[in-house]
Amino acid sequence: MLKKIYFAHPINTYETPFEGIALEVIKRRFPNHDIICPNTPAHAAEYTAHGMSYFTERLVPQCSVTIGMPYPDGKFGAGVASEIRKAFELKQDVYVLMICQSFSDLSVSLRYIPQTLAQLFLEHTQDVLDRYTTRGRTWVSPEEYGKTPLHFLKSHIVHINPEDWKHCEMPQK
């Protein structure tokens, strides 16, 4: 049976070339692993029913490796950070996959984060966004929340007022 990898990444990379590039990098680095990618209708339905605990309590624990993808400036969205925290708690191998753009070139890196740095990651809150700022980096506007994603490479250069996003919740079934 193949080992499993959980790939935690921002929603605004779903169904984009960035997600495709990331998955290719992961497949090349870990050819003997199955990748659990939360970007499926089944996982979306479970999220609607159970919230983030579906990912942190049901999916991440099935894996031996978790790979987290921050925004291009290195800051982690609230959901991705919670999945990485859970992986560290479970003593999994944790990697960070960065996709950045300089001029017209994309840069991709995959780096291992040893358990000795887990506590630093867990306490380094300036690199972890609250859920309202995460929403502002993921969606075009509060009115388009859950509908129109913001372009991933622009997600760290937009002005966000977290207060504007506090009324936004994902539609529940």
C-alpha cells in the first residue's frame, strides 16, 4: 500500500496552473505516494458539512507527509496553517511548497521543515493569517466570497480590511 501525502493549499489555486505545477512537483519528489488533494467535490461537501475539522481530523491523520503551500509572500492562510499544525502534532514529515513570480518567471521550491522547527512554526503567528485576512486573499470581494477566486499571484498585494470579511461564511447545506 502506498503512503499518503496531504496537500494543503489555498483555494484560489484550485483548478489553476499553480495547482497543476505543485502537484507535478509533488509527484516527481514522491513517486511512491498517493496525494490527497482537498480540491474535489466530495471533500468540498464534507467541508460544508463539518468545516475545517474534516481536513484536520479526518484527512491529515491518514497521511505520513503533509505539504503546505503559502501565498507568494510566504504567509499561510488560516486553513493551510491549521492543517500543518495538525501534521506537526502527529509527528508527520512536513514540507513547504512555494510558488513565486519574479518578472515573467515562476519559481518553485519544496523544502522540508524538521520537527525541531515545529514549535517555531506553531508560534510564529506573524506568518499565519487570520481567517478574515485569508478570505480577503482568496476571494475577489466579500460579495464574491465562495464564487470568484482572486488570482493567486495577486493575493499578497491587495489591500484587505479584515472587518469587511467578518460577515462572510461558506454556504451550508
